[in-house]
Amino acid sequence: MKLLVVGGGGREHALIRKLKENPAVETVYCLPGNGGIARDAVCVPIGATEIDKIVAFAYENKVDFAVVAPDDPLVLGCVDALEGHGIPCFGPRANAAIIEGSKVFAKDLMKKYGIPTAAYETFDDMDAALAYLDSAPIPIVVKADGLALGKGVTVAATREEAREAVIEAMRDGKFGASGNRLVIEEFLTGPEVSVLAFTDGECVKPMVSSMDHKRALDGDEGPNTGGMGTIAPNPYYTDEIAEECMKTIFLPTIEAMKREGRPFKGCLYFGLMLTPKGPKVIEYNCRFGDPETQVVLPLLKSDLLTVMQATAAGKLKETPVEWYDGAACCVVVASGGYPVSYKKGYPITLPDSVAPDVYVAGAAEKDGELVTSGGRVLGVTATGKTLEEAIKKAYEKTAQVGFENAFYRKDVGARALAAKKV
Ligand code: AMP
Ligand code: GLY
């Protein structure tokens, strides 16, 4: 079989490694991929949003199955276009990917179907938004409606900060058209849990839960990033909470999308907050999370390609999705200065003994050598019987990789371990 994976980060690297466990897979093309992925797949320099070129490539190369991983191509209709050319695909069509593509859509959906989430107001006029903030409770959260490279959310601790976020989005166009409409919502508190779920539009099968570490520095200090590490499973997410989420959030969301005529097929990511009033949805993503995927997939016992094909064909219900016991930890190694500014082109030390546990996010091949080409450069993953063991192994391996100016958080999993002990 020939597979195609659209995207080019650590998530895609993890997907490709797992897909290749199926012996029927002969070739995996990755568009555009990266220097590290090139060691596991055939990388083709076609951008993830160049839909016409992706479709032409898939068609000409007789791709049997495609996986569209990032948000932008999904929202732009990459799956619709591939399916239109008869290529089976894992991923939602554009009319379902809107669940991530528009926060206003997601919030209105939850309101209409009684799915627990933060109270909110929607604004497409700056003066109205600012007037609302004059008397709104603080802290408060300001969110750009559209995709904003994960940077469209401001958790404002003061009224002034909230006003600035509104002005930057609506007057200064910080997020382009994505910021023309805003959601302003209630500030919630509680541990956060990421739950990715396979769904074919009828049936939903949640994956192992996970915990992201979004801030750049230890102790959850420093600026927000694309994610500095993950662990799975998330100890806050007990069996009782999982059952409650299934009843109040997962099934109602799948049903709501179906009723709206937007059946969701693919991986639906539930960003949850376990508030004192029960689990609530913080955000939906229409795709696998990054770097959540790097800890979730190593714990998948079932064959990923089989599960993805069943999802695409609407046969998820009769397809077993099984998980290993145990835990996983992924430590992201970033380039000094990330997420603000950083240099590229540093040669990467990556011994063969750890390479199979490293998912490359931002590296290029130069004269046969791997050099950094992004802020988040790679993620080092380990599994273990316990979370303690997984964390220890991940850090032992992380110590063996590196490049000039590299840094990583030393406390990935620490909060999870503390929670387990309570
Ligand atoms: P981002 O990854 O940029 O979308 O940021 C989302 C993060 O903002 C979440 O992981 C939460 O930590 C935080 N957040 C979003 N909405 C809320 C909310 N209503 N209350 C508190 N924190 C929130
Ligand atoms: N790790 C968060 C995300 O993928 O959006």
C-alpha cells in the first residue's frame, strides 16, 4: 500500500512510525515532511496547504490512503478534495473541521446542544466588545474566532490586558481575518486534560488521555508555546470522569455534528478542563494534537492503519481499538529563544541508539547531516510500566540528544506524578 501523510512536524513523524508497523505499507509519502521524517518516509516539497498540488500528487502516485494531520488543510477542504478524486482519507471534511476553524461555531454548537463549556459572548464589533469588558468579571478569556497558529487565545488577568487583546485582534489585525470576530468567555479553573478520539461520525472511541505542558519554562512559567512536553495517561482523568465525559461531552458532540449535517470523521480532540462544576470543553481541535500524539500513539496496541481505515469507512464500531497498560512521556527539545526568536541551522546530535524514540519536529537535512530548522526541534518519547519509569527513561534519552543552545523543561510529568500521589 502507498500512504500519504500531509504535514511535517513531530505529530506527523509519530503517525508515520505507527502507520509503518502495518506490514502492508510499502511507501509513505509525507508532504512536506522534514529532515527527520525523511529517514522514515519519502518527503515531497509540497506545502500542507497546497491542496491542488497535494491532490495531483496523490492521484498521480496512486496513493491508496491519505491522512491529513494539520488544522489548516483540513479547514481548507483537503479531505473533500482528495475524496473527490476517489482517494480514501482519514480526517474531517471542511464542513466538520469548522469545529476548530471557528470558535464561534464551536461555542454556538455547545450552547445549542447543552454541552458544558464556559459562558461566552460573541462580538464582531470592537466598540461593543470593549464596552462589554467594562463590566465583565476579571480574569476573562479573549479568543480570536479563526485559526491563529495556536496564538489566538488571551487569558487576561486584568481588564487592561483584555482590552489590549481585543484592540490587537480587531483594530490591528494581529490574527488577520481570524480576529474579525471574537469570543469573550468566562475564566474557568481546574486541571486540563487532552482527550483525542477516533470517530466515524456515529461511534466515538476515545484514546488514552494526556497532559500537555504549554508554558516554555519549568513550573509553568514563561510564555505559551506549541507544547513543551506531554505525558499519558493523565492521572486527573479517572474512569468516573471518563464516563461522565462520554455522556455529557463526547457522544453529544458527535450527535450534534451529525444533526447539523456535518458528520465528523477522523480524530476529534477534546481540550477539557475539570472544573469544580464538572468537566467542560475548553476547545475542540479537528485533528491529532501535537505533542499529545507523540505519547498517545506509542500506547496504541491495535494497528493504526486498520483503525484509520475503519474510521474513514464508517466501520469504527466493529473495529477493536486497544491500548497497552503503562505510560508514556515526551520531552520536547527546543532552540534557545523559542517561542520568541531563535536561530536555525545548528547541527543535531542524535545517536542511533535513541533515534527510534525521537520524533523530529523542526529539522532539515543538510549535506547528509540533520540541522535545526524550527523552534521546537524534536520530541524524545519513552514508555514504561509506570509514569515514573516513562519519565525517567525519557529524560535519560533526552540527555543524549542535543544541539547548540538547546533547552527543554526539566519537569515534564512532575505535576502528573504529584497528582497521582494525592
Ligand atoms: P491555546 O493553546 O493558545 O488555544 O490556549 C488555550 C489555553 O488557554 C488552554 O489550554 C487554557 O489553558 C487556556 N484557556 C482557554 N480558555 C480558557 C478558559 N475559559 N478559562 C481558563 N483558561 C482558558
Ligand atoms: N497540543 C495542543 C494542540 O495540538 O493544539
